[in-house]
Amino acid sequence: DLFISIHDNSVGGKSPANGTEVFVMGTDKNSSNMEVSKRENSVILLEDDYSTTYQGFDPNVPESYIFFNLMQNAFFEQSIEMATFVDNALKQGPIVKSRGVKQGPLLVLWRTTMPSVLIEIGFISSSADRKYLSDASSRSQIAGRIFSAFENFKEQYEIGTDYTASSSPAPVAVPASVTVYK
């Protein structure tokens, strides 16, 4: 009923990038988001017979991303709501910097048939974030915050927020940092 993918983020070079971020399936054309998408999707090349498994998708070919632009995620609003709950929960620490909720054509989110989020819990390439990510107590805090976000999402879902196409869903507060394409 809900897909949650949890990752450590990383950037090469001397980038001072740090903090958490939450992705939903989308078509944001922001170049930094596309670079994250390409990096996340590139791991499929390590799989045996990836071209059959992923039906010809090649993360190194820009044309492969065209069909991401053509897809509409039926669970976009729910995904945004869950992502917002996660983002707000993670801001409570131990890594308090939020890089926000973003859209990205991430393969791991593409074929889900449910609300879905990809959570970057911090940058292993950042010494500050790595300190927390390597600490069992901090990881437990992060897991607890994600679980708390899930509980909030589940509570909203169970009180009758209806996202079916035949009804008018309750408005979802979309953070200003999220670009919405309809």
C-alpha cells in the first residue's frame, strides 16, 4: 500500500552537500535533480540482463527519460503527502538540514502501483552527516522519524482521505520547493 525506499546520498568531489531529501516520481527538469536521477538509476547497469528486466531502459541515454515525462503517477498527491510528512519528521534531527521534497524520474519509483517515496537520509560524502549515519543511536532516531511519518500518513489515509479518480481529493499542501506538473 506504500513504497518507501531508503538511501544514503553521496556526491563526488569537494561538494559541501549535506542534509536529507525526499523524492517522489516526477518529471522535474532541474538539472541537479536529473543528475541524482541518473546516478540512482545507473546501478541497474550492474544487473545481469538489465535491458530485458527494464525493457530497454538505459540510464545513460537521454531518450530513455522521455517516457518518464509521458507518465502520470496516479498516486502523485499521496506520494507528495507522504514525502512532506517524512521531510517534516526528519527536520527534527539528528540531521536537521532538509534539502526538501523533490520530483525525479527515478526508476525505483517508476513501476510502483501505490504511493511511493525515495528518502535520502543524509550524505555519506559529508563528514557531518556521516557522523550521524555511522552512529546506531542516530540511525535509530532516523528510522523512528520515518516510522512516525508513516503513522501520520496512515492516520490521514484511514480517516477517509479519498484519492480515487471518481472523487475530489482533499487538497494537498505542496511545498513551494516542489514543482508540480499536471
